[in-house]
Amino acid sequence: MNRFLDQLARAPEAGAGAAPAPAPAPAPGAPGVAGSLAPPAAGGAPAAPPAQDWLAGLAPEERAYYDNKQWKGPEETLRSYIQLEKLLGPHGEGRTVVLPKDGAAPEELAEFYTKLGRPAAADKYELKAGDSANPELMAGAKKAFYDAGLNPKQAQQLLDFYAGAETTQKDAAAQRAASELDGLVKELGPQKYEEALARVKTAGVRFGLTQEMGEKIELAIGSKAFLSLFAGIGEALAESGLPPGSTGAPGGVGLTTKAAQDKLNALNADSAFQNRLNSVNPKVRGPALEEYEAALKAAHPG
């Protein structure tokens, strides 16, 4: 291109200097301008320009990769890239993850779980568990979810499944208990059934059985077995001198609530007992105080 411009610069201006040399005359017998329209002579067709190899600049390993893919040209290569961009995103932000290998380092696993949506920490899970959920149990569950690499949606689904299973279990237990109790009422009759409940209460109070503890035992063994077991215990206590409904507390063994109150009234009216109760000597006052507190507890259980 520069040589062409130089030649133009050296060419004489129009009307200046020597006149341009005349064009060479055509060779004898050579056609004029119209001769350019004549077909080329046989065997004289111009050769097509050689095809350029668009892969010529690739490194050997890149050329080997291309040959292994067996693409059939640039068009097919471009289509393959378009599909890859649809998968990874136009800017390569990536919507795919690589599974960690067995024995991967904790850091690698943490990065993998983060890409899957795991929160930054166990206490960052925002889960719906109901107002009756045990806070300590929920904290333990969140830690387990975090250690397992669960994202919030997965953790919530697992929590919902557990809550649903627990509700189903409780409903089934309640239906089973109602059915068993109805059967017991029919089997024993209303009066004997109430007497059995009184013996259950006696056994429970005697051994410090709370309602929560009793419900767990009843859930585990069934209502019929629970009633039979503790009614039997209460009956054995009654045969040993502890009437149904009494507490059996020390100093009040064998006392019903009414009997305990009668004893409490008697102790309050007993001047000798009151002297012992108000004694400055701990050895004298101690046993009296223990007896009085036992009678008070028996008269006012709970």
C-alpha cells in the first residue's frame, strides 16, 4: 500500500512535464477490449485460491481437542459454544457445581454446600416449627441440618416431615387410648373403673410420678397396660395400710387428705407438741417439725 502511494506521489501532474508514454499497442492479432469477453483458452482456466485452514494457529493440544470432538467446521463449533453458554451463563457466572471427591477437605465441602444454598451458620436457618417447639431441640436440629449441608428449603421439608410424623403418632396413640379406655369401662364397669383410677393416683403420688412422666409411660405401653400396672401398685399399697387417694408421705402414712387435716388440727391443739415444735433444741424441734410438715403436705397435696 505504501509503495502504491509513493508511486502516486512521483507521478507527474496533468499538463506538467513530459506527456505520459503512450499505451503499448496490442500485439498483432490480439483482440481489443471486447476480447476480454472471450472464454479462456482450453487448459488456461485460472486456479481457485487455496482454502485457508482456520485451525492453523492452534497449539497441538488444542488441535487434538478439536479433532477429538469431531466437529465438522466452524459452524458446528459455534453452535456447541452457544449451548455451553446457555448452561454456564453469558458471563460464565456458572449454574453448575462439581461434586466433591470422596475424602474431600472440609473447606472444599463447605464451598460446595454454600453453592447449594447452605446458610453461613447453623443459627441462620429461618424455619417454621410452631410455638410448641423445644428451643434446645430446634438448635440441635439446625446444627444437624448445617453439618449435613442442607439448604433452608431442604431443612424445612425435613422438619415438616418429622412434625407430621410426630402428629400422626400422637393422633394414633390418642385414638388407641380412647378405644382401650372405652373397653376398660365396659369390662370393669364405671364404679370399678373409677376405683382403679384412684389406685393409679395413689401409686403415682406415692412414687412422685408426674403427669408428663405418666403420659410417656402410657404412650409406650398403652393405656390398658398402664392402668393395670399402676392400679395393681396402688392396690398393693392399700393392702399395706395406705388407703386409695392418700399420699403416703413420711409422717402421714395411711392418711387420707381428711385424716391428715384432722391430725394437723390435733397437732395444733396439742400444747406438748407445740412446745417441742418451738424448742430451741434442734434435736427436739427437728422431729416435731418433720411430723408437722408431713401432715401439712398430706392435708394439702400438690
